[in-house]
Amino acid sequence: MALPRSEKAEDATPLVGRDTELSLIREHVLGSGRAVLLRGPAGIGKTRLMSAAIDELAADAHVLTVKCPEDARGAYEAVRMLFAPLALTEGATAGHPLLRGSARLALPALTRDRTPGRPPADGYAVMQGLYWLTAGFAAERPVVLAVDDLQWCDEASLRWLGFLLRRAEDLPLVLLLSLRIEEETPPAALEEIAGVASCLTLDVRPLTAEGVGALLTHFLGDPPGPALVETCVQITGGTPFLVHLLAGRWKEHSPPPEADDPAPDEGADYSLAARFRIDRLTAEQRAVARAVAVLESEGIETVAALAGTQPEPARRAVEGLRAAGLLRPDSLAYRHDLVRQTVLKAVPHDERARLRERAARLLDDSGRPAEDVAAQLMLLPGTPDPWMATVLRSAALDAEQRGAPAIAGQYLTRALRHDPDDVELLADTARVFAHSDPGTALLRLEHALSLTTDPRTRCRLVLQYTVTSLGVQNSLRAFDLVRETLDRAVGELGDSPADQALRARVEAMVLVSGLDEKATVRQVRERFRDHRPPTGATPDERVLLGMLCALRTLEGRPAADLVPAAQRVLRLGDAGLGGWGALGAGLTLYLADEIEPVDAAFTNLLQYARDRGEAWNCALVSATRAQVRLWAGNVTQALSDAQLAFDLMDRELRVEGAVAAHCALAAVHTQRGEPRRAEDLIAMIRRPRLDQFTLEYHSYLMTRARIRAALGDPEGSLECLLRCGDSLTAAGIGNPVLAPWWFDAALLLAELGRADEGLDVVERVAPSAERWGTARVRGMLQLARGALTEGDPGIDALAAAADLLAATPGRLEHARAEHLLGRRLLQRGDAQDARTHLHRSIDVAVLCGDRLLVDQVRPVLAAAGGRLRRGTRSPADSLSGSERQVAELAATGATNREIAEALFLTQRTVEFHLTGVYRKLGLRGRGQIADVLAGGRGRTGLRTRHEDA
């Protein structure tokens, strides 16, 4: 079926001279093309050409069309108009079959009314929801989405069209778009659409003389002579709309002028409509024409009120405008926007402004949505009146709730003209600009802070400033501000629950901002040296408690002292303030080898973010869980998490300066024996001032060091490791396992025969390792000493290390201990015991997915007279990171769509990866995936079988 189309007014005009364009469109969409962009000046016939293309496609497709209004009325206006025929928001929206799964995330864009208490929608989530809505609609039948006058499309809808087009190759979908070529620079989103490979851009050219002659024949009734055709071409330039207007004038002057008449209609242009049509109107018709031009698609009552007349006279005037060929026969809309623009241009500037202001008041008084009123207000010059500023603020809230902060920012920026020193308005503006233009957001907050001395207002402003700063590496300035504010607020805030909560939030943000960069870590340590931790009775206290746990962890205080408080933060299960409390407590627990509660908490956070379509939070939590799982020796599961985090940061969100996701994936590939791939990933990091950041820099150095070692460059690896140690010391970070540079350095120095240097390194860190006190770090310390000590004392130390590590989550370190112990025993001549420990090393490494170590142990085992009767790899080891994450979800019984929604992929991408999974694992269907994956990993999973000589 072809659903109702909004633009049919020009269909009475025959399509001439466009056979080539239609052929190109037909060829493109029948091939791999997913979009056609028709470009050209006003009146050139883009809409008529689009209509002809729709007619060819409509028989086999659902068709949705929209003509973007020149005075766009808010965020996702074009999207709402496009999907209006589906009646998605009528009645109980939750039950509409097209709004199942992630498609429900589209609702903020589809509804006009603000929902009280609903938080702002995530912009990415809304676009993701609209994609799945379209995908569900296209599952029934191919879909054609036609968007006319793209130059007037609201920014939110335009960004979504680009988002959809990048994923359209997986859908039976065609986008037909038209764009008027303007002198202004087009928005970046428009350029992005035109640059997509599956989009064919067609520049619609003026008609040839033959085409002009055909149009004149249609309009005049008789074929014109060649001279008259040439005259028409000279006057109109071959623009079909002008040919139509000129032919109408000539027809009324029947017979048409002769070719040798002196310059008939010389200088005719778009003002022809005004001279020939509009100037003939009565005063009442002219007033109604102006009102319709200002209000566009409003009802006759509103038009009449703006025109200063009653509805019935206004209806008669409308019929006169239709008879004059100005309005469409079926609506209060102009036949062409050029006619509407001509009507408006004929109104003096000041009078036009008064008309728009009156229109805004009429709409506001009649209870129309704030964004409808704001559309008029945004076109007014000068400073808005108080009531206008109120409307603009309300419109901004509507746009923000729909996940369109950039549009909200435009409304608030205009409202600020009324009072540039309105503190609350400055804060609101900063909030909506935080993601799209954080620099402007910070400037607004700085200005707001300069205007107020109220302690509670300042606290709220600096909290907002700090959160915004963290995304743009501005934490040093944020730290200064939040620390200064806290110092001033201590004596000014009271003891009420609200003030206590506010104080706890500010203290937490001192920690968050101060721990972000190395330069302020010592200041944070000093400030909170004797700080009594809160009980964690409230969510705000738990955020503070979690961040205090992170600080004490960086200091290297005993793990056993920190674990109970960190467990309390995670056990109560609220994130608060962006999840900082959970992340801080998680850092403590996973480094203290309390892996299970951290993994469970991050799994819950990840599911929460997935359900809400929050790609950024999914990436952040996935990267962190990948680090946790790698620390727990689960390389394979870490691969899935790290791949998701990297794909979201790099492919979906296109985040510049991302570090954690790249480091996590590079670290996993290194352990999987793929250091070249890891090196390529680490080379992609482009964070300015990377060496100033507390966590990212040391993670980067550790990852780079292990890559260099895997590539056979021990000196390059040592250089990175020693730099890491020096940096940690300079920053006052004393935790021995946050970035265990000393452990890797000691083992490298042992391999290089530089035992004295290695022992110096170990003894430098030994006190902090003993203080941290976990069994793993004591085992790592023993392992490092054993590797650096010759003879039986070294073997005894290695044996003790292996026993210690076997009882910890440190499976990667345990496998290394068994490897080094077996090699030492072989060197002493004890081949039998050597084989026992080498077998054990391979078993643990296989369980972990540590191919790098397996490849190192195998030749030693062979030298000891041992061999493997079965391979050391599970079939699942051959899966890529993308295949692995798809396979893991398929193993739980998730459908292809559910997998795609969870991983922010398209269904075709999921199908592609599943095909790879079946092929590599030798499976016939998804029912067997779970068994293969379970057999490849886990403490009781795949075991290697050995046969000794």
C-alpha cells in the first residue's frame, strides 16, 4: 500500500525532459543504492521529479512523505510529520507492534507533549529507536521515505536521516530527498548525507528548449512557435515553475505575444508571481494571504484572527486565493513556497515582525505547544520580551526531553538576550550544550558563577561544571573551582538533609576531578588524608564513599581495609552522579580480587544502559568490565567487552581522544598472540596531553610495554615500564597492581640477565605490595623474586609463587609462574617435574585464552620431552571479537534483532557474524553455540591432553 502522501499539488504539471534523471534514479535504487538526493534551485522541478520517482516505487512499497516547513517547529518535526500516517502515538503506544524492543526509544521524538518528570532523552538512543522503528516497518514491505525541501529540515530530523542512511544498506529502504541549493553553507549533517556511498546526488538542471516547448504546449493548448519558445527560455532560464507562471500570464493575454514584440516580460523572475497574482488581490484577500504565509498550516480561525477578520470572510478570501492559483485546493498551504516567500517579502520588515509577534501571541493564548510559538519567536529581531523568554525556555525543555539538546540550545541562547545574567538560564543553556558544544557550556557556567554568591547555587553550578569538564579534559580548572566552592560552603551550608546531600556531592566531585589528572592527585590525598568516610546511608553518601575507596586504592592502603566499604557501595546498587560511586568502588574491589561482585555490578549497569539505548555508557562500562575480566584471566570474555567498547567509541560515537576502549582491546589482542593488531589499535589513540591523566596514561604505557615485549623488543618494553613507574611515583600513586610495571619489568630483566637491576625494581615496590596485601600481589612479588634468583632458592620462590597464585583470580600470573618454574626445573635436569608444571601452565593458559603464553610454553615442554596429544585451542578461539560477542548473546537464546539492539548493530551485521560463527565452529545452527562456548572456557572447561615421552 502507498500511505498518504503530503505533496501532490504539482502533479497536474506534466513531467517533461526528465527521462535521464528518472532512469538514473531507477537504476540506482534497483541496485545497491539506498538514497537519492535531488539538488537544484527553487522552482527547478525537484518535487515533481521526486513525485514521479515515488509513483514508480509505490506499487511495491510503503511510502511516507514529508515536506519540511520553512519555519521548522521544533525538534524532530519532520520525523513526526513523516511517521504521522502510522498513528503510532494514538491510544496505548506501548502496545503498538512497531514500538517493540528498542523501537520504543523513538517515542520522545514522536510525541509533541512533554511528559512531566521524564528526564531528557539520550540523543543517540532516540535515533537508535527511530532506526528500529523504520526497520520494523520495512520488515513488512519495502519502504520509501521521501523528504522534500531538506534545506528546511530541523536539525534533529536531519541528523537522524544521516544516521539512518549509514545503516540503510541492511534494509529494504529507499530515501528520496530534495534540497534547494542556497548560498548559505549547508549543515554538516547535509554534507554527511551527500557523502554516503549509497546516496546518488543528482543536480536537477533547467529544461532544454524542447522541454520548455512541451510545457508551453500543455499550458497554452497549442504548440508554440520556436521564437516564442526561445523567448520563454530567455525569460525563465528553463525553470519549470516560471514557465508555468509565464504561460498562465500569456494565456490570460490570449493570444500569446508575438516573438517580435519588444522584450515581452523583460526581466521576469520570481517576482512575476507578486506582480501578476498578488497585486490583483483585494485588501481582505491580501491580509489573509499574509496571515497564511506567516502561520503556514494553522486553522482558519487562527488565520482569521491574525488577518483581523472573522472566520467566514476569511474562508471566502481563501477561496479567492485558490482561484487565483496561490493556495492548494485541499489545504491552507501555498502552491509553492516561492509564492509564499513573495507574499512575505511584499510586507515591510517592521510590519512583518509585528505579524509574527501577533501570531506568536495567538498561538500561545490558544494553548499551542511551546515549540510552535517558538518557531515564530525565533524569526523576530531584537531582544525577546519576558513572556517570549518564558516560551523559549519551555520550548527548550520540550526539545531536550526529546533528545535534541542542540535545538534546545538555540531556544535558550535566544532567551538569554532577554537577560544575559539570568543564572538559572545560564545553567540550563550550559546543560543542553554540554555534549554538542562543551566549550560554550563551560563559558556559560563560568559566567553564572561570577554572578552569584549563594552557596547552594554555587555548589550546583560547580557540580555541573565538573561533569561537563571531564568530557573535554578540563578537570584541572574544575578541581580548582569545586575545591574553592567547597571551602566556602563548609561554613555556609546547614545541617539539613538537603544541605548534607549537597555537601557530599561536592566532596565527591572534588575527588572525581582531582583524581582525573596526575597533577592534582597529591592535593586530593592531602585534603582527604584524615577524612572520615560516610556511612553510605544515602545515594549521595555512597557516591562519596565509592570515590573515597578509589582514592585509598590509588594510595595503596591495605585492600582488606577498603573492601567492606566498597562492597557496601555496590551492594546497594545505585549509581548516582553518572555512576562514579560504582566505578570507584569497582576499582577497589577488582584490584583487591573481589571479582564476582564487580562483574555482577557492571553487568547490571551494562544492561541498564542497553535498555535505555545509551551507547556512551555502554562503551564506558564495557571497557571497564573488559579490564576487570582481563585481570581475572578471562581473555575471551574480555575480548567481547573490549570489542563492543571500541566499536561504539570508534564506529558509532566517533569519539576523538578515546583511550580506555583502545587500550582494553589492544591488551586482549596481545594476550591472544596478536601484537601487530594491538599495535595498530594503540597507534589510533590521539588524546592531547595523554601523559597527564591518572588512569589512562598508565594503562596506555602498560599496554604499549606488553605489545613491545610480544614483538620481541624488550628494551622498548622496559622503557615504557620504567616510565610508568616513574610517573606513578611522581603522582603519589602507591598501589602496586593498578599498573604493575614492576612485575613485567622484573621478568624482562630476568630474561635479559640483569638480575641486580630487577631486584632493585622489586625491592622498590615490595613495601607497597606487602601493604596492599592480597594473595595475588604477594604471589607476584614472590614470582618476580624467584625469576631473578638463581639456583634452588629461585626455584623454591617460584614454587611458592605458583602455590599462592593458584588460589587467586590471578590465573594469567599463575600460568606464568608454572611456566617459569617448569623451565627452571628443566634447566636443573628435572625433566619429569618440569613437564608437570609446564602442562599445568598450558592448561591454565588455555582456560584463560592466553595464546601468547601457550606459544611460549610449547617449545619448552617439547624440550622437556612432553607433547600435546590434542590441540591447545578451542574452536571458539578462532572467533573474532565481533563474532564472539554475537555468539555469546545467541547462546543465551536472544534473537537476531535482540542481539543487534544490544550491540548497536544492524540485523544483517548480526547475520554476517553468525554465519562466520557457524563456519568456524562447524555448527549447523545456534542451538549448538552454547555448548561450544561453554566447553572452551571456564575453570572447569576445556582441558588439554598431554602425552609425555
